[in-house]
Amino acid sequence: MAKELVFGHQNPDTDAIAAAIAASYYLNQKGMDTEAVALGKTNDETNFVLDYFSVEAPRVIEKADTKEVVLVDHNETAQSVSNIEDLTVTHVFDHHKIDFKTSSPLFYHAEALGSTSTILYGFFKKDGIEIPKKIAGLMLSGLISDTLLLKSPTTTNVDRDVIGKLASIAGVDDVNAYGLNLLKAGTNLSKKSEQDLIDGDAKTFKFAGKTFRIGQVNTVDIPSVLERKEALKKAIIAENEKQGFDGFLFVITDILNSNSKALYYGSEPDKIASAFNGKFVDDSIDLPGVVSRKKQIVPPLTDLFH
């Protein structure tokens, strides 16, 4: 019998990969037979983490070949495996807004913490299951990545407490130094194509029947990304036409100064801009203090359309 698959969202980030591996280990210790997989190739930041802790990347799948699956770090159909409608979800571990329907009972845990890795730490401790050093390192990295080293507004006191405990288990003595190296590993954008940039960390959302794509890249130099604006525009418009998106918001985040600038191509630009109390100038808008898609970008857009 095939193992039950555990996976995070499409275009996986570090927390999605770390949470899948951690959740699979946790559930196996509880008597299940699971395998962590990924819905896309790992990015540069995650590769840094996997190399640092000598962990093999999960295999990548396009469709799940088992009937039952576990979702981590997401719950929305548009962000999940392509044949999710044909599968039975047995467990969900997530920290995002809930847009989930099920025809049968399941285990579902959603909590407004900074990362899914933080949530899973709580399950390990509650059940008295020891976290292996390498998995603790992955979970630490997922927490650092999703909270931008505790600078994101999604950060909670639980995250601030757990980060030190995971660091101790993982043998990371200087969390700040390790965290900065981790975050910087994902900011080398010069060798990436425009398609790589808009696809790298992008999620699809539905607002009042309309479909929007929100992509985000982290950098330490926003102007260098904007030098590629015309090429990015061409790639985004092509993606809108190919995928049928009503609009594509591309957010460029400065991880050192905690600010963002966004490009938008699609319908109702003035309406989109109003969600952030601003206006688009040459297709771009300043987003001072904005670093979190989950807490600072999606909620105002959701309120705007609903």
C-alpha cells in the first residue's frame, strides 16, 4: 500500500518544505505511514537550509498517487496538488486563512502563529516526541523564513519562545547570524529569469469570483529588481493571459529595511491600489512597512472585494 503523502503548497517556500518533513516524521511516530513530498522544486533559500543540515530534498510530484494526503502550510485548493479534488485529506496543519471544504471528518489544526513549523513544534512537545537535530534545524529555518527573523508582523510570542528552543536542539548557537545568511541566500535574483521571479513564490487567490495571483520576492536592493520592470511586465501580462488571471500583484520586499514596492498588471488597478490607501504610478506602488503577504496584503484585498 502506498504511503500517505504529506506536502505544502505549490512553489514551496522553506516553511512548506520543513513542515512537510517534520509533519511526516511526527505522524510516522504516531503510527502512520507517510512520505514528505513537494509540489515544486526547492528555491535557493531552502536549498541553503537543506545543504546546511545535510537533508535530501523531498521528491517533487505533480499529482498525488495515493487516495489520502496530509496538507501543511496551506488549505486552499488553488494552492494544492493538481488532483486534490479526487483525494481525501486526513490532516491539515496550517497558519493561513481558511478556505477549505470537506465531505468527511478529518484532523484540522489552524493557528495564527508565524510559521507552520512553530505549530508542529507544539505537537511534538505535547506528545513527548523528540525532535531529531536535523528536523529541528529545518523547523527553525521555516520559522526564520516565514517571520523574516522575527521581524514580520505575523510573529507571535510563541514564535519568539520556540525559535530559541529549536535552535538549541539544532545546535545553532547564533540564530541571528544563521538567520541572516538564510534570508540572504534567497535574495540573489540576478541569475533568475523574469518567469522564475514571478513564479518563485506566487500564490493564487479568489476574491468575489475573480482570480488574482500574488507573487513576492525578497531582496536587499529593490532598485536592482525594478531595472527589469519592462521584462517583468511582459512576463506578468503573458501569465495573466495564459492562466486567465484577472490581475497579478508582484511584491518586491526589502528584508533588511522591512519595506516593499509592488507592480500590478490586470483589471481594476485603482481598486487594487485603494486597498493599500495609495495609487499606482507607472504600474508601481510603495508599500512602506509591508513584508507579509498573509497578514498585510491578502487581508485588505479580501476586505476590498468582500
